[in-house]
Amino acid sequence: MMYGLARRHLRPRVPLRPGEGHRATEKERLTSLGGLAALSLDALSSVAYGPEAIVLVLVTAGTGAIAATTPIALAITALLAVLVVSYGQVIAAHPDGGGAYAVAKRDLGPRTSLLAAASLVVDYVLTVSVSLAAGAAALASAYPALHSHLLEVCLLGLLLLTAVNLRGVAESARVLMLPTVLFVLGILGVVAVGLVRGHPAASVGSREHVHVTETLGVLLVLKAFSAGCAALTGVEAIANGVPAFRAPRVRRAQRTELMLGGLLGLMLVGLSVLIHRDHVVPRGGVTVLAQLTAGAYGTGWPYTATNLVVTLVLGLAANTSFGGLPVLMSLLARDNRLPHIFGLRAERPVYRYGVVALALLAALLLIAVGADTHRLLPLYAIGVFIGFSVSQIGLVRHWRSTRPPGWLGHVWVNGLGAALTTVAGVVLLSTKFLEGAWVVVLVVPLLMLMFSRVERYYDEVRAELRLGQVPAPPARGGPGLVVVPVGEVSEVARYALTAALSLGDEVVALAVHADPERADALRRAWEQWEPGVRLDIVDSPHRSLVEPVVGYVKRLAADGQQVAVLIPEVEPRHRRYKILQNQRGILLATVLRARTDVVVCMLPYRLRI
């Protein structure tokens, strides 16, 4: 049924993204470097806010506590190494894509898969919000006038990303390669040049008074560790995208995972060493990364260029969620855990309802926290570590059930990964609970409840409709009656009656008039026309169209007769004229469906103008 007018092919074909589907050629798939550019931006860009999160916690114990930055970064890097090795096992065990939801559904059962799905939804939404907020902060570091407009910058960036993704412009590894290379070289350059210099080349930002509120102890170190774990977000993305790699896919994906771990660990430790050596503390109007950049390059064009590259890469990292969450929502819709509308795909390769849902959720979150990166990070890391733990526990179950050669070693690797990520997740939750982590504790169960309720609804519908069963033969009723609402004798009336006569044994034209003179004029015109169809005119003193038609149809259907209502609807050729046409047909169809059980059909009559 169509209400609008558009030039469509009879069989629209949904094109595939590069590397998608069986028809994708090896040339279109990802190399190791291409995979690093296409799938690792979320993880690599986390160095823009991960080390700063450590500093913000430690500085509450005074500037002397900054010395703990490097040991904490080394501990996070050790956890990163375990995750990289563990996700290498995920890639080997699930070469068709090892996302937490897929792993949980295959190896841990439906309840755990609900937990994985809920955590992934939170993760994707927060990836957009955190990346945009961090990108806006980096941009404001280069252009201080923007510092008071961070939320507006974030929302503008979100609007741009949404528009691009609704148009179905797919990312290309070639397009992402240059920003990725520039970002990595820029950060490694900051580390190298900064270490060579004996002292910072320049200082940026305004000095802020440090309020000492805690002492440097185990609890504060745990808080700083949990905050810095935000730098581990995105490590799982390569395991999710194994099918996009060239053959041998598993080996290439594992190599890419190792490259990601090496680069991320090197940047994280290098930046932490600079922070420790130069006693970098938070300053007003700039990020910690911007301070390190100014310390290495000065405040000239390299400083501005590096901040712009950081902003661009963070924006591209936010864009990865627009490729991930709509696909996840389509999988959930296919599993009857979300409304099926999220599984609809447009003629362009876009799950538009998923894109819009992600944009709205991210916008609400950014508005709620005022585009403050550090208010988002506690929420972000919790969802990520739930996915980490689920994947590793699922792999332990997988190895124990399949028992391939060397399975015991795999169990130890993934078991260690599961234990460390679970402990890290508990630390994150306990230390960040009052700082916002409680929101995740509330949202994740609510999402799981929503998924299960939607699934139960679809199960009940399936049972009531007896889908998959052979139904009884259809009952044959009496002759059918087609009712055609008409306003006057016209080409539209002729078109609608012609269609109605081909559908039913009996056709009745129905007119509703409040003016007796206009009703008489219609009756005389009808008799002069002689279409061979009976005309019934219903009086409507209140000038209502819908209620008289509904009452008339109810009376016809009361005796069990099969009734269909065929509603002609005039549609202009150009959409800009659609507002000039009345929408009474759509209103009438909606009310008839709600109040009666008759068949309701819309018949478009397309104008040439």
C-alpha cells in the first residue's frame, strides 16, 4: 500500500557494502592494514581520553600522585595484551564473526545473549557520545572560542554523521587509511619528540587550582586503573569483522589484532611516561593530550594540525557505531527480540530505523551530560567489560565442548582473560558506581527485560497464527461486496469503480453529504452517467465523513457478508504538491481498520502534475 508518490523499480535491489555477502570479491575485502584502518579507530582513538581519565583521578591526591600514571598505564597495557591474545582465540573459534552477542547465543544460551546484546547497545550508543564529546574537546583545544559551545559542536557532528549514514555512504578502508596513519604518526610523534626534549616546548590552557581530597592509596589507584580502562574500548571490533578480511581471514584478522594491541599499548605507555615526567595536570580549556602536543610541537601549525586530526579520527570512530548498532538491531529483530521494523533495509544498504534510533539516543545522552567526556566514561567502560567477559566465558565453554587439539591451552588463555576482565569490571562498577555507573546497572536489565518481552510477544503471535503448521482449508463465504466512497462524478470515481468491479461480485458507491442540494445534484449526475453501480447517499448533518462511512460499513458487515472498502486517493506526481491534497482517505482507512474487520484497500490515482 503506497501513500506517497515515488519512481520505484518494480524489483528494487539492495546493494551490498564492500566486502559484504558471497558476491564480494577478494579485492573488495580487507587487508591487515585496511582492517586496522576500518576496524580499529575506536580503540586507537581512545588514547585521546584514556590517559586523561587516569590523571583526573590521581590529581585528587595532589600533583605528586601523577607519578603513579606510568605504573597504572603499564597494568592497563598488560590487560590489553591478555585481551589481544584472548580475542585472537575468539577469531579462531568464530571466523564468521565473534561478537559478544553471537558468541553468547551459540555457547552460553539465550539469557546470557540478552545480557551481551544489552551491553552492546549501551556500548554503541556511548561510543558515539564519548567520541563526539572527546572530539569537540580536542577541537576546542585548537580553537578556544569553541570551548563554551561543546554541546552544539557535538550535536552538529551527530547531525552530520546521521545524514551521511541515512544516505547510505559506506566507509572505505582506503578513505580511512590516511586519517589513521596521520593519527598514529601524530601521537607517536608527540611521544618521540616529547621524550627527546628536556622540557615542554610550550604550555597551553589556563592554570586550575588542584583540590586535594584523597590520599594516594590502593582505593585511589584502583579508581585510576578503572578510569584508564576506557582506553581498552574497541579491542573487540576486529573479532566482530572477521568475514570482511581477505583469505586467509583468520590469520589476517589475528595479525591485525596484534598490530592494534602493539600500537595502542605503545601510545598509551608513551603518553603516560610524558605525563609522569612533565607532571601534566588538567588545565582549563584544553585536554591533556593537547598539553602533551604543545609540549612536543609548540603552539604552531603542528599543534593545530594534530588536534584537527584527533578530532577527525574521533568523529570517524563515532561513525563505526552507525555501522554496528543498526546491524545488531537487525539481528535482534530477526531473533524476534526487537520490533521487526529494525530489520527493514532501504534500497540503499542502510537500516534507517536503527540509524535514527542511535542518533536520538546519543543526542539525549549528550544533552543529559552537557557533552562532558568524563561523565560518560564510567558508563562506557562498564558496558565494554561486560562484552569482554561474556566473549571470554563463551570461548571457555566452546573449547570445553569441542575439545580440538590443544584445547586445554585455549581454555587457560580465555579463562585468564575472563577472570581479569570480570575482576576489572567489578572494580569499575564498585569504584564508579556513584559517578554514573549505576545508570548502566539500571539500563542493562531494563534492555534485557524489553528484549525478552518483545520475544514473548512474537512467540505468542506465532502460536496464535499457527505459523509453521498446515491450516484448515479456507472457508468459502457468500458473494463479496465492495464499497467505494465517492465525492462526485469524476475520472477518479470511474477509475475506482473499474477496479472495484474486477474485485467483487457486487459494488456499491457510497457518498456522504451534509447539503441536500449537493446530494440531489450528485444523484442526477449519477443517473445521467449510468455507470451500472448502485449509489447510496448518507446524510451527515455534522459534516463528518468518517463516522457515517464506518456506521454504514458496520451495518453491511453485521450479517456476516464479506465486505471490502476500496478508497481512492489522489496522489500528485511531485511530493511538494502532496500537502495540497486532503488526507481524508488515509484517515478513513485508519479508522476502518481500528473499528471494523472489513478489508480496507487504498487505490492511488496518480496525477500527471
